[in-house]
Amino acid sequence: MSWPRDDAKLERVRALMAEHELDALVVRAPDNVLYLANFWGMKGYDACVFPREGEPVLICLEASEEDAARMAWTDDVRLFRGYDEIDARPPTARVLELAREAASEHERVGLELSLGTQAADRMVGEPTTFTSEWFTAFGDVDDATPLLAAARALKTEQEIERMRLANEIAAAAMEHCKLIVEPGMSEAQIAAEWEGFVHGEGTGWEEKVELALGFSLVWSGPGIKTFTATTARPVVEGEPTLFEIWVCADGYWCDHTKNLVVGELTERYRELEAGLLGVYGDAIDFARPDASLAELDRRIRAGIDALGFPGQPSHPICHGVGARAHEPPYAHQAGAGEIVEGMVLAIEPGCYIEGGGGLRVEDNFLVTEDGAEKLSPFPDGIVQS
């Protein structure tokens, strides 16, 4: 289930490296290793040395040799042992040695010096972070994070295809939940149904996805808030059950907020849905090439203010999606930047009621010359179960 080398993506990265006069990138964040080498590691120990000219070097766990042979876009794979009987150091120390050796032939090197977040490895339970030695081992280096953010903001045809798969899996899992949700089920139970469908049915999806993982926050009725954990609260009849959901399909992500209701939707929520979908529709229409990201943020927040929710929401209303569920660009009224054809943006306005309850809608949109194309086949708004 490997993907052919995405030359359009790699050539874009090398062109940016030439502009910045960088001879090589050394990356360890799992999403950047995936982006440059098409290898999604198990433990997050792996690294890639990506030269402006020549063959990339993938440094990966010895136990992942077979995975690397199948997935990676390079033949130069250098293995390290997870356990070495004569070396008591953690495996990350051995990775660093191999990365420094591979980078030594390059004069000017870029590292992820200002990386704020990273996507998880395939095990996801134990994210592997950087030690101080990683930042000092390569001498005088440049910060490659802005370069990688700029490259990743524009998606190639292959990346869009991979993200469509993640969107399809997320939507199918919502269709499954629509059939089985009922009052009395807990938020956690319906979340488990969604996640179980993603992993069980999404893995092997269309014979194109090797591994699909789902991540969810599910809240119902008064449990809906800007950010809190899924609990044992029961699903509330007549009020939305909100699914804040991500799917990762072989390292490419989608990020949605979808809503189901059991029974007849209350009038209060029917009015809130109509108002919020109006704000959402206006934002989608605005999301065209050359539009201002700052103006998009102001526009959505003004619309939410007009609905009677001043100062909301407390979360960003637009961000990029790709090899992470949240990645640049971010729309902020005090920021800069424009929407560009080829971006994939999550647009997510929300209104939250004091004391609990509220509504958020969100989907992923590919920016085309004609406007924003919705990637998920599952409807927005509150869907009757």
C-alpha cells in the first residue's frame, strides 16, 4: 500500500532550500519524516536527512526495516537498534549519531528549531520529543521550520488524494454512528463506536490505506464546550451530540466537527444552527485565492458576535490540514497572509452557551481557482439520526 514518490512535493521543497541556500534538512518530527520520505514510524525515533541534491537518508528503527523497504521513497536506509546490549543509551542517541554522520557532508543544514507541535508516530501513546543534544550536534544551523511550513501549506495532487481518503473514512464512521446512536448511550460509548469503525474499517480502505487511526472528542447537549474531555454523560435527546474528530490515514489527516441529534431538535438549537450555518456559508464563500486570512477571522467573529456570542469562539476558526491535523496557515485578525490555491483549510466557527451547550461546524476545504471545495461527503449542520 505504498505511494509513488511525489516529485512535485519534493521539488517544491528543494526549490525553497535553494532560495534559503540550504544544502540539507535534518528532520525528526514524524510528520516531517513522512512528508520528505513517506515513512511513518512506529515509535517516533526516526529521522531523515534530506539533501538539496542527491538521495535522502532515512534513519529508522531496525525492527521497521521491512516497513521502510515497502514505504520509503529512498533506498538509503540506515538502521539503528532499539536495544543494544553494549550501549545503555536510549535509541535516540544512536539516531543522532547516524543523522550527524549523514549530515556531515553538507555545509549548510536546517533543523526544526522552532517546531511547536508534531504529529504522532503510529503508536501515538508515547510521543518522542527532542533532547538538547539534537539542537547542538550539527553546529551552526538554520531554522528550517518556516521553510517546511511554507512547502506543506500547498498540497500536491497526491496529498489531496490521500486526504480525501481520510475524509471518506471519517464520513463513513459518522454514517455508522448515525444508525446506532440513541439516548442513554454515553458520550464515551458513541465515541468508541466512531473510533472503532475508523480503525477497523478504515485500515485497508479501498486497498489504499495501510493504517487508519481515529481520534475523537464527543459531547452531548450541555456537555458541549470549547474544550473538555469525553465523559460518561448520556446522549441527550433533542440536542446535538457533537463529534470533534480526526482521522489519520497513513500519516495524512482530516479534521471535522460533525453533529447528530436523536429525536426532534429543540427550537433553540434549530435557530442556533441556522445562524451558525449562515456564518459558515459566508466564510466558505470568502475562502478564495488572494483573500486575506486576517479578514476571514474578523468576518467569522463578527458574524458570531451578531448571533449574540461576543468574543467567541476561544479557539482558532481556520487552520491548515495535511500531515498534521493542525498546521499552518492559521487565520488571525492580528496576523497576515493570504489564502492560496492548493491550500487545504479547516473552517470551524462555533458558539458556546454559558454553563454548557452550544454548536460548532467544521469541514476541510481545498482552495481552488473557483473557490473552496468541501472534502467530506458528510453533511454540515445537525444531522438527524
